[in-house]
Amino acid sequence: MNLFRLDASILPATSASAESADIAEADWIARHPDAVVTRRHLGTDSLPADAWAVATTAGFTPEADRTPAQREALALAATLADELQNADAAVLAVPLYNYGVSQHFKTWVDLVIAGSGPTTPLLKGTPTVLVTTLGGGYGPGTPREGWDHSTPYLERVLGDIWQADLTVVKRELTLAATTPGMEGLRDLAEQQHAQARAAAREAGRVLAGS
């Protein structure tokens, strides 16, 4: 058994997404104590920003004419795709940054696609927990309703392209406790936090039993 765990927070010591992902992962490990966990942390070990472009252009270059950089980029893309393809379960912790997915996470997605092809269902039928966290509030009726350009993208890639058996654990208002002007939202933020922990525990139980 192999669990793939990905993190994308740039602040790993205080990561809200990692907290919920840890809960889900713990249940899986408790059920599969001798299993392999493949970890990739994009926030602390980022991928080369130009690797996707190099790998993509390599695809249009005859193999004999590829540069060492192109061969290296293709090998990296293949490795990233294999990490997903070989997973029996997956947990991904991906915060929203600047109303979308971060550059380093997008680089990972683009490289995986370069390594596998644009329509390959790498996670087909694989139980997958996506934990996503948002500093503000983006729900119906809020001033920033419609500004969350991250969650729909994540669901399209993981669920529609890669065909994961996807469970989403979403927590908003993670910055309320420390951000001036958000004091009135702190009770709601605590409710969101408690709900996210409960959802992560339930997701972990489902993941472990799959």
C-alpha cells in the first residue's frame, strides 16, 4: 500500500491545511502501519519554475536532439506522474493564495500533465482527500463571493482530469484569529475550524477503509 501526501503551504510550521491533512493521514496510517508514504512538499522544496516549459518543448524535439536540460525536465515530469499513478490513496493539502492556486502548485500540476499526458486519469478510482484552506470568507452573500478561483480548479484537475474518488475538506476564515478587522468573524472561524477537523476525521476513516 502506498499513500501519496502533498503539501503546498509556504508556512509549514503554522499550516492550517497541513493540520487537517495530518488528521486524515493519521487514520490511514493507523489502518496501514507498514505502508509506504510518499511525501512531496512544494512549499519547502519547490520545483523549478521553468521545468514545465522545458519539458513541454522537449516533447516537440526529437529524442536525439534534446538538451540535457530537456531530458532532466522530462525525467522530473515522469517521476511526478509516477508518484500519483502508484498511489493507493492520496492526501493533498493546498491553500488558496491570492484568490487562486499558487505558482509552485500550478508548476507541479503542469509537470504531472507533461509527464503523463493531458487526459490520463492518473488517480482513477483512487480515494483522495483534498484539504483546502482560505484565509477569508468566500461563501454565498459574502463580499468576496466568487473570488475563490482555486477550489473549482482543484476539483477539475483531481476529479475530472485525473478521476480521483475525491473528498474535499474546505476551511475558510483561517486568518480571522490574527488579522485586524476580522475580530467579528472569530466565532464563525472557530466553527469552521471545528467543522474542518470533524470533516478531516471522517475523510480519514473513509480513506482508511477504502
